[in-house]
Amino acid sequence: MRIRLPRRLLRLGAATLILAPALLAACGSDKRAERGTTPTPDGAPATAVSASDLPTAAAAPAGPVTFKVLAGRAEGAMDIEMFMPAAVHVREGDSIEWTAQGFEGHTITFATDTQLRDVFKGYLQPDPQDPEQQIFSPLAAFPAGGNSVAGDNTYVNSGFIGVPAEATYKLTFTKRGVYQYLCLVHPFTMRGTVSVDAPDARVDAPEAVAARGQAELARYIEVERAALDEATKAQRSFPAYEGRQLHKITVGLTTDYGQVAAFVTPKLDIKAGDTVVFENDDRDFHNVVFKGNTELKSGVSIRPGPDGKGINYVMEKSSALAVDPGPEGFGPETFLSSGSMGITMPRLTWRLTFDRPGTYVYNCTIHILAGMAGVITVR
């Protein structure tokens, strides 16, 4: 899943299925050009949805009414980590229903800066059932604060939703003001604002708001597909020593709007003696596991909350454990694991030289739900 420094540093604090905010905010812009999202003169990505792309908005009927917002959405390996739309104008008494879905899960969280510091301070903790692995803070994982936002700085949190199945979360807004919120799993991309006006104010109809969200989703998916296509075209094999070849596989791909949980490129046909370097992208957390003759296990498990309310994610210790080749070498039957890869993790790259012919299947066990897998054929 994912933790990033520039966007998910905290997520990297352990092996994370998905998550964790970074407290350093200076990355991302340096990679936009290579990802096809070159900034415009005003600083906005050139691929952002413009006003001309959006449907003309009719006015909402007399309230109270419910507006619908997408809280992340995955299509295959592409995970869009945005609130869509991110800015919504409602009236006192109106509600918003968020629909969350994705292979990393999401939260809808209204919190003060102090409350967020408390959440992130213990974001990943030793699992009480097995201290060798980690579990997320109850403050992040579980619901809190009731079913309304009243402008009194109450900590309001949906808890982790959207994995393993789509889920909704609804809040009613009872006091005028401007309210900011975020996803605790993806805090650098998933931020939203709710503007609450007088009960008789004119605001866009719920249908127009929902259509705007769908239009944004389509555009962001388009951006991620283009980024994956561009990355796939890059040169990935190079001459090495004594006539051998060096091959590079990118582990995951990030964009301004989320990630592509895929190996780039996932299939290699190489010769015995060639070397493969797995290079983790700069933001997300992954691993590379060759299961050999063992049973493949997910790197993240879901544990019900107290009294069956809410869920938490357990970062299985197996996902973080590095198992490198021994002096005898390795073959298709050998279990190998990069362990945790990412910023603040034990490694960013992993190099293997394949001396024995055969078919080597590998996975990211953190993103099994996304189907993140590849195969290397050695001849």
C-alpha cells in the first residue's frame, strides 16, 4: 500500500498497506514533467479539470438535501486518491454522503491541527497481539465524533472505510462556516473543503455536484493511464559486464492524483546471468516477494474494531521482513523478499542476479488487492 515521505512519510513508519502521511511537503513537483502533469503558469497541473469541462449547475431545491462526493476510487491498478469534487458548497442542515472505494482504504476526517498531531504521533503502533508487527492508531482507524459537523472543533472521523468493499459515510452540517477535511491515509492528495451557507442560499444542485465528481474521476484516470503508458516506453534494459544485461523494474508509479499499483514493466524475458534492479517509486510503500514453493500471504490484514465497530489494518511482519539470496544462490523454488521498500524503509532498491533458468513469479503483498504482480522468465 502506501506511505510516503513527501506525501506519506508517516505511512512508511512501518510496513503499510496503504498509508501514511508525510510531514515533508516538498516533493512531487520535480516529477510532474516526467509523469505528464507539467504545471501551468499559475501553478495548477495542466491536466486539472477546468470550469469549461464541468456541467452547468442548476440550483439545489429547498433543503435539507444530501450531496454525494467520491472519496477515492480504484479502477484496476489505478488508485485515485482525491475527494471528487474537493470543494462543495452546501447550506445549514444539508448533508454530504461520501462513497469510499480503493485498495488502500480512506478516511473522511475533520480535525484541528492539534488533533492531527496527536493522530500522527502514534500513527503506527506495535500490535498488542504480536509486537513484532504494527497496527494503526485507534484515533485514525475507528469512527469518532458522531454524525454531524457543528463548528465546535469536535474530532470527526469516519475511520478506515472502502476496503475490502465500497462504503459510505454521511455527515450533516449544522453551522455556517468553512470546514476543511482530509483522508488520514492520503493526506497530501486527499483534502477537501465544505462551505456551509445560510439555509436559503443558492447552491449547486446535488446532481451537478455529483456530475462534477464523475468528470474529475474520468480525467484523473486518464492522467494515470497516460503516466503508465509513458513509463512503460522508457528504456529499461542496458548493457552490463561480460555481455550480460542490466534490467530495471519500477515498483509502483505515482501521479499528482494517486498511484498506479503496478510493476513497470511486469514481464521480463532475460538470459541467465542478467541482473534485475527493482526501484521503488519515490512516494509509495511496496515490497517485492518471490514466493517460491511457499504459500503467498497478504502483507496486510483487516481486523474488526472493538465490539465489531470499524476496522483496523495490521501490517503483517512478513511484509517487512527482507529475505535475500543465500551463498548457494536461488532458483524459481526459493522464497525471497525485498522487505519494506520506500522512503524511511530499509531499502529503496533491490538487486538480484538470475543465474538459474526458470519462471520466477513475484508480487507486492501490500497491494495484492490491486493485482500487483509480475513474472521474470530466465533462459
